[in-house]
Amino acid sequence: MAKVKTVFYCQNCGAQHAKWQGQCNACKEWNTLSEEVLEKKESNSWKSTSSSSPQKRQSKPRKIEDIELSKIERLSTLNGEFNRVLGGGLVPGSVTLLGGEPGIGKSTLLLQLSLQFQQKVLYVSGEESQQQIKLRAERISNEPNNCFILAETKTQSIFRQVEALQPDILIVDSIQTLHTDYVESSPGSVSQIRECTSELIKFAKETHTPVLLIGHINKEGHIAGPKVLEHMVDVVLQFEGDRNYVYRILRAHKNRYGSTNELGIFEMQAYGLKEVANPSDLLISNTEEHLSGTAIASTLEGLRPLMIEIQALVSSAVYGTPQRSTTGYPVKRLNMLLAVLEKRAGFKLGAKDVFLNITGGITVEDPAIDLAVVAAILSSNEDEPIPSDLCFAAEVGLAGEIRPVTRVEQRVVEAEKLGFERILISKQSKLPKTDYGIQVLKVAKIQDLVKILF
């Protein structure tokens, strides 16, 4: 009997080691190596009868000008936000990986999509029974559809059902629950995830069937398993949001068939996820009472302009060390802006608590909201409300100068569309035209901002 060959995989980064050791040489994490058995069988085809499969045609090198391009016919998901992030729909033969926090709505999103498809869909679940999925499906939709549910975790059994059903789209929830006979290790291990994904990729490329995978994430927020998993698939999507809020954001971290600058916004309802066509209306509160510390910023999420509300609270520090707390905004950038206000504008904020919040539970890293953050802080410090018809779109530099931002015209048009009468931008910003339905105010430094506000 041949000796079984084993190797040691790092469960954090997926690096392979010949023998056990306390620290991984690749990621420097301790006690992350686990022993796993290598493949015992030579065949790892997705087909149940690999011997009957035709011999593959050998690929030959061709000059780049001789290669003919064929138009890619995408499959529409009938969901505008999901299509936007994918670049127009699902590409035949593509493999898409969707990751996110537990309970954020990954399974609900893909089940909702599978119930909307006009094509035949096979939804494979390794976490829930058919009855559990049926209960959630009845809450989402009562219309007849072509969705088939399979509760299975073994890839060989899944592919036998695939050959019998011949689905147009395959959805797997989740990749960490699958296991194959060709690797002797527990589901969720590095080798199992890599081998199961490899089989699904071969199936997608040979049959031109789109495959959607759900992936778990670890405590650091990255997709669990080897990092090579994200390199193997064609599209990597991240579903994020605060579970205490109703809004969810879908981002593309990798997309071989489209841009990674787009994002989709959904609203979690009792009947599923609802598309948000105009998120600016929802992210801005429509209160008639004008309070200090509130400013409206024009930001860009991907190619979509958004108007978001920024709230700041400045108060005297009760304890010795002032507090700096943010929600949805980098705390280091807040500290930088507070230092600029104290050094360049003369506002004594070093001994005061500063709390900053971006409403709606979204996270924004666009530097174009710097001017709105500064305006909200100054408004709360002086206890003077900012006029409700005024919004901001500019970056603040370390010298106290107001710097221009990209695609400022889109920001101005979005502010005009939502009924704002004035917008503050950098004096260095260049607009293609001068006649807008909104008054464009240009400022060069923070002192100019103070004169306008107070």
C-alpha cells in the first residue's frame, strides 16, 4: 500500500509547508499550520464519467492581430443594481464570488436573484435544508419560476444533478461547505476550498454556465480560505453594511468583464432587498428644524454621485484626554483636519471632544467630503446652523488650502437635481460651463469658508 503524502497548509494565507512549524513563513502568523492529505486520485474532472469525455483540442499560439473578437452576450439578472456592479449582467462561463459579514443578506440576495431569473437556475445550499429555503423564498416572492433547490455538499453529487438538470445558472451557498472525494480533509480547509473551486471553474468554462459562489469571511474581514481563491474566480463582490441600518452596499473588488468603480445600493425590507435607484434622497434627512453640526457633501461612489449628510458634535472634554470618534469616516483623517483647523484657522479644538457621523450607516473615504466635515465641525463648535440650501465638494490640504476634486461637474449636477441652491468647491476647480441652475461658490482657503458660514 502506497504511503499517503501529506503537507501542511497555513489556514490564514494558504501557504504550503513540507513539515509542521510554529510560525508560517509567508504571513508570520503563529499556530496556523494544519496537516492535510494530498490528492489520491488522478482524475478531478467535474464530469461523473471522465473517460467518455472527448479529448480536448490543443491550444496553439496565434498572432494578436489574427485573433477574432466575439461579442459577449450577458445574461440580465433583472436587478438594476446587481447588473450595474457586474457591468451589464452575468457573462456565460464566468465564476462570481460574493463575500460579506454573517447575516448581512448574501443568501437572501442570491435567492432573490434566482427567483427573478427567466432561465433555469440550480440553487445548491450546504447550510440550509430545502424547507428552510422554501420559507425564505415564500417571503421574497410568490410568483412561479424556474428555480430548483438542492441541499448537498459533495461536489460529485452536485455535478451528477447538474448533468441531469442542465441548468442555465448555478448558485452555490457556500464554497466553504463543499467537499470533494479527491482531497481527504475537512470542508472549509485550504485544500478543499481550492479543489472545489477548481472543479466549479472547469465546469463553468466547459459548459459556459455562469456560477455564483457565496464565501464566508474571517475575523479580519477577508474572504475565508486561501488568497488564491480570489485570483481563481472572475469576479469578486463584497456585500457590506451595518446590520443596525437597512442599507446594503455591493462593491466589486475584482471584475474581469467590467469596471470595479461601480456599486449597487439596496434597502433591506421584510420581503427581501429593494433596489435604491436614488440613494441621495434617502441618505439626507428632511427635517425642517435646522440644527448646528450638520453639513451636506457631494461624493462619488464609483461612477455614481451621492449626496450624504455629515453630522458633527463638538463639546468640552469632561475627562483629561479629548475623545475622537467617527462612524463611517477614517478617524486619522479627522485628526488631520482638526490639526489643520487649529494650526491654520486658529480654532482651539485640542481640548474638545469631537464626534463625527455619516448618516445611513455607509462608509465613505472620498476626500471630497473634507470641506463638509470641516464645515460641520465649525458649525457645531460655534453652534451656528449651516443654511439648508448649501452643500460642499472639495478636499482640504495640510496648508489649509481648498483643493479641487475629480469630476466636479457631476457633483454640481447632482446637487442641482436635489434642489440645492449653492455649492462650495475649490477655486482651482475647472467647470466646462458657467451657467448652472445652482450657484457655484469657489473658495481658496479655510478662512474663506469661515466668512461664508459665519
